[in-house]
Amino acid sequence: MTEKDANANEKAAQAKAKALAAKKAAAEAKAAKSAGPSLAVSDGREVPHPVPRLKKRYKEEVVPALMERHGFKNPFQCPRLVKIVLNVGVSEARDNIQVLDGAREELALITGQWPQLRRAHKSISNFKLRQGMPIGLRVTLRGDRMFEFLDRLISTAIPRIRDFRGLEPRGFDGTGNFNLGLREQMIFPEINVEKTLKQRGMNITFVTSAGQDELSRELLAELGFPFKALAAKPAAKPEAAASAVGRN
């Protein structure tokens, strides 16, 4: 074998080794992506991020229950929680920008996501409002972060509401979405009451794929929403029932 042939064989072997290494790296990246997000530990290793409790509950308990109850043949027919949208009004930020900064930091602590700034679309002189002024904050949660926030809301924040007796079912909008209004942000344990500048409420919208209120209520109740019991319909009066029988 000549020196030229030996060099060619060596280059071919190196190219083959590089191709195998690239293939292995691609396979590892694909496996890591399918396993979900990961966490870095002290020794440099990465471990898979734990699946949120309510996400696991939805797949293992809620979906089978809804399929059996409604006769769904495919899990994708079951309603699901699409996203959670939080809105906070900060109209007083036009006079004091520190109010906006404080509200933004609090909402970021509560949700784990940096809020979007909402500005006025038009000027209203009666409210001293000019177009482009900051008037609110919004956060849209999806995926694992959505389920993690929902778990904290149901298990920790809502039970801290004073004189809480259950969520009102009238919060549904007719298309399967549920709106929840909170009067104060201090019910979230992430908020330091001593550093809070002002008590501030928020509106939380739970967007589902149900399309109808009854199915959406059933989905959210299975996830742990503490709804008030629906009021029973009043029974028909004996005179009215007797007259109805007579007409028949």
C-alpha cells in the first residue's frame, strides 16, 4: 500500500468517525427533547424536569374519566386547558411609574414569566388618558408553566381567600372559558406583604377547548377547581302539576 492510499484510508476513517459522532449527538438531542426540559445539577449533569402534578393527573385520571363518561373514542376528543391569561390594571402608572415596576415584578413572581405591557389604544380626556400610556399588564401561560401555576393557585392561593365558600359558576362566558376575579395579590405566597405598595386585583381567564360551559366546568372540576354546588331547580307546585296532568 502506498503512502497516498494510507492517507486516503485514514481520511475515510476520520470522516466515518465524525459521521457516527454526529449521528449519536443527534440521537441524544432527540431523546432529550422528547423527555422534556431538564435541570442542571451541581456536578454538571442534566436531569429531566419533573412533570407537573396536574398535567400528569390530566393524562392519567381526567382523560380516562371523561372518555368513559361521554363515550369519547379518542383521547384528543376530550376537552383540555389551552392557556391561562392573567390581566392586571395599572392605570395609576401614568402618575407614578414605580407603581408599574412594582406590579410587573409581583406578577412575574406569581407566574414565573415576565409580563407584557398593555398600552391605551386611544386618548380619553375625561380620564386624563393619552394614547400609548401604560394601563395594564398581561401574562399568557401555556404548557408546563400553566399547569404549575394552576397547581399553586388551587392548592395554595385560593384557600387563603378570606371567607372563601367556593368559585361562582357564573364566571363561564358561554363558550367554555372561565373568568376568575381576585381582589388582592397577597393570597399568593410569592408576594412579600411588607414590600407591597398597594393591594391590587387581577382577572384570570382559563381558556379551554370544550366549546360549552358544562363540559368545561366538568373538566376544571376534575382538575381540582372548588366550584360552588349548582342550585337545585325548584320543584313544581302541586296545583301546577295537577293542571298539567289534567291538560294531558
